[in-house]
Amino acid sequence: MTGFEIEIIFFLELNDFLPQSKREKSIRLSQKMSRSIKDLIESMGIPHTEVGNIKLDGVPVDSSQVVSKPVRIEVYPFSIKDFRSADHLHPNEIKFLGDVHLGSLVRKLRLLGLDTVYSNKWTDLELASISAKEDRMLLTRDRHLLMRKIIKKGLYIRSTDPEMQVSEVLSRLQLRDICKPFTRCLLCNGLLISLDENTDLFQSNREKIPPKVQAWCRNYSICRLCGKIYWKGSHFTKLQAMVNVYLA
Ligand SMILES: [Zn+2]
């Protein structure tokens, strides 16, 4: 087969993955053999999970489409609207999975009430398989991990700063309106329920609460999974301030 040349252009956030010299412009690539558009895109360092609509000479196509002659390809990032409607997904049902190096981001997402599982012991293989099995969006700074075929939902986290990372997730996925702060356990992701002082559950957990706190506090909640008890102590004001900044 003789070689051919294709023209490819990436739009919006997808340019973050390209070297400066290739951003926002048509890139010409010499090809020696047929290959799928997915292969082509990933060979340029862009994980398939970041990609939305693709057009081949102006016509919408799937990323599995094989290219074997000169064409022009336009690649757009996934839009959260398409993503939700494709799955008929209510925003409250978006579930996450944090890569091992994103512990700080994970705690902040839980603080905002977003369902986010995490372990600093999970291998890449485990992360990929949990993401696929539980239909969780994998959050990671490892773009090669996102290129694994079984991962259908993933988000490459651009920033290294946890505060910026939260903002990235909330903005890209338009989650600010659906966050329910202080409804999840920061330690284990379990849902919190309110803990009434007149219940057996309270009595059996009483020793976990310092007497100094019991003297003034009348409102507690408890994690349904791990049993950790939360109350609005001095740290609460700090957390509330953080939440206000994230959701502003
Ligand atoms: Zn818990």
C-alpha cells in the first residue's frame, strides 16, 4: 500500500495534550497503513476517554472508523451533555474512582457529597477493572492508564494542585448544582445519616465522642459504612468555607 496523508485538527480542551506547536491548527500526518481513528488519536497522546464527536470530511463517525486514504478529521472533546444523555444519566448518579495519587482530591469530592471510591493500594489493572465494572469515571493524571480499552469513562486531571483539581472536575462535568456537601464520609465514601441522642445507636457509639463535645453538641451524624461520627466542631467552619469557595 502506498502512503497517504491525513489532516487532523483537535478542538478546545483536547489541545492541552498537544505540544504548543500543534495546538489549534490542522496537523498533517503521513500514514503508511490503514488504522482506526482511535489508534491515530491515542498515538498523539490523547486518551479516547477525552474524545466526543469526530467528523471525517465533515461527516460524524465513530472512533473505530478505519482511515485508509487522504481525509480531514475533526476531533472534539466529550461534552457533558452528550455524556449524560447517552447514558440517560441523572447527574446525581455520576460516580467516581480516584487514582492512587489523588487522595486529596478524593476527600474534597466526598466533602461535596460526590460518590468517589479510592484506595492507595489499587494497581492500574484494578483501577481499570473497577471503573469498567462499576461504571465509575476514573480520575487520573496518568493519560496512558486512560488509554486502556476497557475504560469507558475517565477524566484526565490537568492540574497538580488539589484545589485546582476540584475546580477542574466541577467545571468540566458541570457538577456545582448537584453537590450535596456534608452527606458523605471523608474516610470511606459511605453515606452519613443523622444520629439522634435518644437512640440505641447513639448510646452504643457514645464513647467515640469526647465528653467536652457531648456537653454542647446536640447534632451528630454517623457513617453507615465505617461508623465514624461527625459533628460541627471548630473544624466545621473551615470546611464550610472551603465548600463555599468550591461551589461559588
Ligand atoms: Zn465512613
